[in-house]
Amino acid sequence: MAAVGVLLLAAAVAVQAVQPTARSRQPAEAQWVAGWAAAPLDFRELSANPLFTAAAPRPGGDAFRGQTVRQQFEPALSGERVRIRFSNRFGKTPLRVAAASVARSTGGGAISPSTVRGLRFGGRGSVVVAPGAEIFSDGVDLKVEAGQAVVASAFFDRAVPFATIHLQSPDASWVAGGNAIAAATLPDAAPLPLNHIVTGLDVMTSQPTRAVVAFGDSITAGGGEGGDGSYPDLLATRLRNSPAAAQPVSVLNAGIGGNRLLVDGIGPNGLSRFARDALGQTGVTHVIVLLGTNDIGRSVFVGLPGRPTPEHEVATAERITDGLQQLIKQARAKGVKILIGTVPPFKNTPYWAETSEAMRGEVNRWIRSRQDVDGVIDFDAILRNPADPMTLNPLYDNGDHLHPNKAGHAAMAAAIDLRELQE
């Protein structure tokens, strides 16, 4: 206990030393824009799924008690002032953040001590987030660079049950005892298989900036649920390196592996989460939608013994296109431009049957005919095998005949017209 007390005191002194003494002046036209975001999931739902062994409770229990949780992520936007989003969207009890900080990463969960900024919430050093709610910290001066890792740390002095988690990126969260939000390296840190509570970073910018949300399932989330190799990540890199990009563009990955458009499963269904995970991102201007694979593919399991499916959950091409039409209407109502992607092929997987292939073809014909969207991205044409259009191109197949490999994600990113994201 004495050691913990010393650590608490040291951390408090360190944070106080780096806390900005005055808010820097910003141009009148400066605004917040989302620089990084992740689509959250309910821990209880995930831990009940036998396919997700990583969601099993830790030996120490499925709650944080008197511990610091540290998460690393890479913003897609540069700037000199940031704020962090803390989410209790799936919590059933109030979430108390006793202290928090943000800093630049030096790798592996370590941070640069000179960059540590203590976070405040309405001027206070702690905050309680109500069940179902989210909150942003106050802004702090911290220079961040697109593509360079940032770390957020939060200390929980009371029991915080696991509730709101996300899967982007893997191997990017750690936990340690006591208040270590200002520690350069977490003492006796243990890696966490899931990321908790921190779901977004906004950057203040005075430049005209576009924020593009890639919304979808595992084909959007990418290998290991994001990070290097996902098409949104590669699109962000392409935009940063392109001389055709006349203004900064932030690309956010709101993909959830296994997600469906119409029905809850792994994560809330796309129709219900679109307003928050896509249209709710700060400064969003564009959304790229690629959903339907899991709705179509799981239709082949309907009627199998031991797998009862309520009538309203049975996917049809009409229900899927009606759902996509609802997303288009929601985006239009918010003044957000929307691009729709065709559903890639998946023959030689458990999802494939003549009926599901016919459904995919009907959905893709509907998508290609849309005149009420800002763009159609023909991911099907990009990824399919010229010798057998119902299968993935072997050059782009990660081996399961459903998910693209890194070359496939690169082809997806390369197929997007950058001019559509600049308008």
C-alpha cells in the first residue's frame, strides 16, 4: 500500500507539472475534427460468444480496480491540440475516470514524459460518465502527427466493470496497478486482449478538412480488426502521400468483424449504429459503406437443425437494399456525402450457396444502379477472380476465400477516387 501511495503522489506531481497553465489561442475558424475513432462493442455480448476467446474475463476478474489502463492508437490527422473521448455506451453503472492523460508514444505502451498532458473535464480532473453516455475531455495542447502513435491513459480508483470495448488495434492496451497516467513506462504492465473505454481522439484544426468514415464489417476492419493492412489505413496513407490531396483528410475505421446490416450479432446492427459510429464522428463529411456480406452469407444457415431464425431476421435482397437505402437517407439528412461499395465474392466459404450468390448479385446490381449516392465503389469487380468471378482473386485472398489480404486491401484503397473525398 505504501508503494501505491508513493506512486499516486508521484503521478499527481508529474501531471501537475505538465498541465497547461493557460489555453492557447486558436484562430476563430478552428474546429474539432475526428482524427481517430473505433466502433465500440458490448463486452458482455462478446464474452458470451464462444468464437471470441480473447473476450474471456482476466484471471483478476472482469473489472478494473485501482488500476491504470493505457491504450495506443494512430491518428490520421495532424494538429497541435487534441481531446479524448471516453465511452460508457454499453455500461450499466456510472463510469468514474479518476484521472487521465494523453501523450506521444515511444512504442510498446511507453510515452515521452515531456509530452504528457493531464486531461480535464469541464475544468475538473475527474469525471463520471453515465451509463449509455460518452464524453470528451477538454482540449489540451499536444502536437500530433498523422500516422504517429498517441497514448491515452486513464486511472480508475473504483471498480469499473468491463463494458464498452473495441478491437482496433490488437496488442495496443495495457493495465498496471495504481495511478500511473504520467509514468514513462507502466510498472509491471500486463497486456490486455481488448481495448477499453477510449474510443476517439479529435484534433483541432484551422484548415479545411475532410473526415471520412469507413463503415462496415471485417472486410473494412481489416486483419486483426484494423491497424496496418486495413483498406481505411492504406487509404489514409495514400491520401497523405498524394499530391492530388488538396486538403487534409482524416480516415476513420468504423468496421466491426462479423457485423451485419440488419440484425444484431457481433456489435449492434449497422442500421442502429450508423448514427453514432459514422454520422456521429466529429466533423464527418463522407461515409464509405461496405456492409451485407454477413447478412447474405448467414442466410444459408436459415432452417438448419438447432439454428432457429425468427422470420424478421431472415435476410433477403430486398431487405438488404432497403436497409442500405435507409443509411443513404440518414447521411443525406445530415448533409454527409455517402459512397456505397459492392459486396465482394465469397465462393468456397461456408457462406456460399447458389441462393446466397444470387442474393449477392441482386444486391450488387442495386448498388451499381444508384443515382442518389455520391459514388459507387465496385469492390466486387476489384477483388474478384477474372477466371471465376464468384471467387476472390488468388492474389488478393488471405486464404479463407472471404477476406482480402494486404494486397487486396491495397487494391481496395487504390480504387477509391480521391477527388470524391475532396469535394
